[in-house]
Amino acid sequence: MLRILRHSHRIVCSESHKNQKNMTKKDHLHRMRLYVLISGKIAARSVNETARLVIDGGADAIQLREKTISDDEFISLAGEIRDITAKSGTLLIINDRVRVAGEVNADGVHLGQHDMSITEAREIIGNEKIIGVSTHNITQARQAQEDGADYIAIGPVYPTTTKDYEPSIGLEVIQELSREINIPFLAIGAITLENLDEVLKAGASRVAVCSAIIGSDDIALTTRRFKEKLNRTK
């Protein structure tokens, strides 16, 4: 009987692994709940260690955001992070640098309002890759969806020093967005464990987090706590 149970368990695990492998990048995107932005300037540990710790804590996606290093340095760093995320099945999104995303075979790229257009980015990285767009109001969110974005980030929900040039949008925009937008959207901007519940109550089911996780004393534990709260809203 024990051998049969073990055999049965192997079948279940094998089927689960097969289903995971058959999922497209965009299937993973729709299942995503926690998206962590990693920047060497903010992280309490090295970028590589931070990536490992947030993955251990249950992050579904990582955005690598390095604004000041050269493309060659970024390619080297992103290639190392690609190796880490590939083993865990975590999505790797590259901020802004579309050609770097293509070079390291990242899962996608994230564009700001003043970056390359979605059409241009799609020509470089292809239709299978994910393209996300930062938006700061409903009009921009509608436009990104119309232009073919696979997901949008909307924020900052609360005032943040990471993007202090953008005014905070508040929770009302999240409520409106949850009624209007058909593609996945991430609430972003000074989201913490303390205010996460009200963000979720406003209608968000996915969040992007930076400082509250990667600047914490225990990155893996903080990530896990975010993920547990998000999972309770399913």
C-alpha cells in the first residue's frame, strides 16, 4: 500500500510539473499576485541574494530596475538573475531596457510613460514576451490597454520617495480601475504590510512592492507575509 501511495504521489507531482512547464509566460502573469522590484540602490543585500530571498519568500515576479549602470553591466547582472528565476519559475521583467531583456531572454519588459512605445518594444522582443506599462491615472491605463500592454502598474497609491515626482493617486483610482480594466493591473507605490489590506479592499488583487520588502531586515520573511495576505484574498 505504501509503495502504491508513493507511486501515486509521484504521478501527481509529475502531472503538476508538466502542467507548470506547459504554461505560457502570460499564463504565469495572470496567476501572479506579488511582484517585487529590485534595485541595488535600495536593496539591503546584494541584488543576487535579494532575488534568491524574495523567491524563497514566494514572489511571483521580479522586476530588475537598474537605471545607472551600463548595458554591458546590466546584461551581466540580468543574466545571473535569469539563471536564478529560471530554476524557480519566477517571472523576470527588465525595467526599460528592451534590448537587454531580449539579450538575456527575460520574460518581459516594463516601460515607463516616456520609454519606448509598446509597438516598438514588441518588434524587438516578440509576441510571446510580456510587456508592462507604468500608469499614473485612468486615462494612461486605458491607453496602455488599448495599445496592447499585457499588464499595467498603477500608482503611486501612496506618497513615495522612489517616484516623488509623481503625485499619489489614492485608493479611489484603484476602485475605478478594477471596474474598467480587463488586463492584470498592479497597485504600486509605498505599499506596506500595514496598508496592504486597504489596497486589497479597494479592488487590487496584485501588488508591486519595492522598499518594504527589499529594504527590510528579513527579506524572505517579509515577502512571505505579503504573499500570505495576498493569498487570503483569492
